[in-house]
Amino acid sequence: MDKKTPQERARDKWNESNKERRKVYVAKSACRRYIRDFAELDDLEEVKNWIKEKEKKLKNF
């Protein structure tokens, strides 16, 4: 039988009850890692354009 520590059970419980929030955290972390570790100059320009477009949508919302 696979025994979990109290911390692991608490983590699993939190993850189960906060699925949408966790999705945001994971996506944000992946974005940050991509920019920090992999993006080239042209990639950064593309990301900047995405940010500008998103800002426009949010301001007009």
C-alpha cells in the first residue's frame, strides 16, 4: 500500500479542490521558464506582441 505523508495528502487535497487555480500557476511557471531559459530575441518580440494584444482586449472589455 502506498502511504502518503500528511503534506502529500494536503497537497493532493488542495490540487483537487483548486484545479483552475493550479492550471494558472502551472501555465505561468511554464511561461516564465520558457522566457528565462529558452527564448531567443525573435521569440521575445513575439511574446511582447501577444502581451500588447491581450492588454488591448482587457482594456476594451
